[in-house]
Amino acid sequence: MQSTIFGMTESQLTEFGMTYGVGGLMLMMLFIVGHLAWESRAGRFGTFVLFLGLTLGLVGFVAKFVIKSSLGLE
């Protein structure tokens, strides 16, 4: 018998955390970058550069999710 955590198997819990947990952290990171741009009075171009530079790493995670969904590999 498989052991469960909160009624889910380990693989189900991992999939849930990687989808919703990391997604929530990414959303929080966007709010942090927006607050940083607001507090520094960066202007339009400065805000664009902040979002481009600080959130470029998020693109890989989102692209992986989109590619998996479009190919039906879930």
C-alpha cells in the first residue's frame, strides 16, 4: 500500500506543488518587481527593463508548462 500525505500520493503532491505552488511564487515575484519599480520611480522604460531582467527566468517554467500541455504529455 502506498503511503499518502494529505490523501495524495507523493507524485500527486509533487505535481500539485510544482504547478500551483511555484505558480503562486511566480505571481508574488511579479508583485515584488512591480513594487520595486514603483518605489524607485523607474518610469516606463525602467519598469520594462526591471520586468525583463528580473522575470526572464520565469519564461522557462511557463514555456515548459505550455509545451507539455500542447503536446499532451501530462
